[in-house]
Amino acid sequence: MKKKILMLLALVGSVSQVAAFESGQFSLETPSVLVQDEAAFTIRHRFYGDLTETDDFFGIDSGGNVLLQLRYAPLDHVLLEVHHTRDGREYNVALGYSYDFDFVKTSVTANAFSLELPLFEGRQNSYFGNVSLQSPNYFEHLILTANIGYDGYYQNLNTGFGADFNIANIFTSLTFTERVSLMVEYYPQFSKVEGVSGQYDSYAAGIKFQTYAHHFELLVSNSVAMDARTMMLGTDDDYLHFGFNINRKF
């Protein structure tokens, strides 16, 4: 009996923990709801290959771009973030502040990044500033997200938008999934950088499963970029890539 009680308490604790996790998007920054001493770890992966190429196992055999991210809240509303991306061997350190105005969640983030670029010797260093806005869960089913970011390296201001249509899992006896979301992201290039910005606007679409301990996301995208700054630069791809994200709060 004692073991059953402990297991039940652990399960309740994990459910309440995930329920408080932010409604994240695939690549957009979202206002954090982490409180003091909470943290979150994320793995993102985008395969380089064409999703329609069956000989390449739907693009998976071509390898992929990988991002590892760790976020930590030293204080309520304050967030520290570090992440590394395979493409460009990029390192990123960020400091953010989030606040919930009830009618909209907001965050302001300052990112310092260092990466390697073709045709340049040594690492290139700069900054990225981003403002994130996110709506409540309208009608208990729809969350809207917007980013406005300034890339200090390319001196470029651009935006990204996301939508999350979510429902509670109706098959609770068959799966641990609490909610399921259909999500989309779109990054219109209102401002382009000559010789850098892609021919096409970046976009992504897919599904998110919110479980008792993790958020799992499966998606397709015309870009192998994985954060707001790089997605805002657009892409030259005219085909789709398969990708996934795994998020864990602890």
C-alpha cells in the first residue's frame, strides 16, 4: 500500500509539472512559465534529405541538423539559456524576461551567439534580440504566437508566427498523452538580406503530444533551421524535411 501511495503522489506531481509547462512551438521562442530553480532540456533534429525520397528512407539517411538546449530560471520570470547547433557550430547564450498579462504572455530575450560561416576565417560573433507574444488558449483549443526579432549580425528585422490547435486526449485509457496539438509556423521575410536570405519563406507544420513527463513533436519543414533567428532568414529549399523535437521539464 505504501508503494502504491508513493507511486500515485509521483504521478500527480509529474502531471502538475507538465501542465505548467509553456505551450512551445517548433522553433519560435515562447514566453517561459518556468519558476525559480526549474529547468527544461530540449533536443531538436531536422533531417537534411528530401522527405519524398524513398531511396534515402524519406531523407533520414542524409544525416541532419541537431540543436541541444538547456534553459534554467534562477528567479521567477527570469530565464537563462544555452544552446548549441550543429550547422555553423553555433553557440548561443541568452537572457530573457517573461511576464503574463493574463490577456497575453510576453517575453524579451537578448541572445549572444558565435558561429562559423563559409568563406570567413575564424568565428563570427553577434547578437539577436527577440520579443515574443503568446495568446491564452482561446476556447481551450487555440494558442497564437508571434516573434519580432532583430539580427545584429545582418542588421535585419523580421517576424515569425505560429498557431497551436490543441485538444484533450479522448483515449486516456489507451495512452499517457494528455493533450494533442496540430501546429504550424510561418516566417514571412518582410526584410531580406542580399546574398543571405533564402528564396522561400520558412515554414513548418506537424503534431505535438503532451505526456506526463515530456512533449514530443513531429514535423515537416522546408528548412533545416531550428530557432527563430535562422528560420527568419528563409530557405532555398523547395522540398520538405522531416524533423522532431523532444522537450523535458525538470
